[in-house]
Amino acid sequence: KIIIAIAAVLSITACDLDLFPSDAVSAGSMKDPANSSVVTDGTYGLFKAILMYEGTVYSANSYVRHFFQMAEFRADNCCLSDMTTDPLCTALRYTDVSTEGNTGYFWWIAYKILLSANSMIDAIPEGQDGVSDHILGENYFIRAIVHLHLMQIYSTPYSLGSDKPGIVLRNSADYSVTKRETVGNCYASIEEDLVKAAALMKGGTRRGNNGYISYAAAMGLLSRVYLYEE
């Protein structure tokens, strides 16, 4: 009888519970800065997370590691003293192939990050308050820097022609159309996002230490974009 009574009480009180699902949050809940900040922190985490890719978890697979190696090794800013089976060798030797772990994983995780940032940009209302605007600006910055990194790895420099093939831009969470834009259009989109990010964060306060995006970071990256555009 006691067990039945407890079960009856629990069945009644359970109806009043309001819990977020364990793996998703609603777009409406992003109006609360406490929720949008947690989800945005999760997007930050994707830059250094080691995720399962093509059915395997490889300890060297991360956005920051692969981008650093593919960008810096080919620029002669680093050298390798010995042989290794790690795909970093392909970057060092300028022998990248689409099936290699670093080029494939970086492409995959970059667009995963873009989807996360776009979901936040679509969900956070602009002009609600200073805190929400700053978080929204952080997501515009994330979208811009990922697009810029993709351009650095998979496209040609702006100075070689703005009409050259660029990358697939993802400026919304709608992925129904896949189209490769020109270098010029890609840079224009990156610039627009950074100007927007800076405007949203200007006058606001960075949420944490130097690991968090700020107005100064947006202006700094914007200056780099202008440098690349000469």
C-alpha cells in the first residue's frame, strides 16, 4: 500500500515538472541569456573537442590542431624533425588529399560549428538587452572566423582574384541549398558578420577571460580581413 501511495503521489507531481531535454533546447528558451550563454559556450567547446568522426574517435582530431598545422606548416613557420604517420605530414609536404584525416575532419567540424552558431543567431532576438546582444555578437564572430579559416584552407587568396571559387557559405541554419560562392562574396559575408559582431558587442562587457570573444577581438579580426583584401 505504501508503494502504491508513493507511486500515486509521484505521478501527480511529475506533471508539474518542466525540464529541458538532455540533448536540445528550444529556440524560445534562447531569449534567456543564461540559456544562450550555455549553448554558446558549447559552440566554443567544439573548437577543441575530440568528437567521433566516421565511426572513430582519434585523439588528434580537433579543429584548432588541424587548422594550426594546415595553416602554419605550409607557411614555413614550423618544421618537422622526424617522420610521423600523423596526417600533419601532408600539410608539411603540401600533399593534402580529400580523404586525409585532417582535411576531412576540419571541413566536417567547421560546418558543425557553423550550424551551431547559426542556430543561435536565428534564435537570439536582437536588441533585447546588452547581455543578449553581446552573446549574439559572439556568434556572429564565430561564424565569421570559421568562414575565414575555411577560406584560408580550401580556397585561394583574395589577391589572386575575387572571382575565384570560394567556399560554401552557411549564413543560416537552413542547409537545404549547397552552393559554392566566389572569393569576393565570401569575404564580403565575413566582413559583414564582423561589422555586425562589433556593433553588437560595442559598449558591452566580455563574459569571461581572454578566451572569450570581445569587441576588440572583432575589430582585430576585421583588420586582418582588410589586410587579406589589401
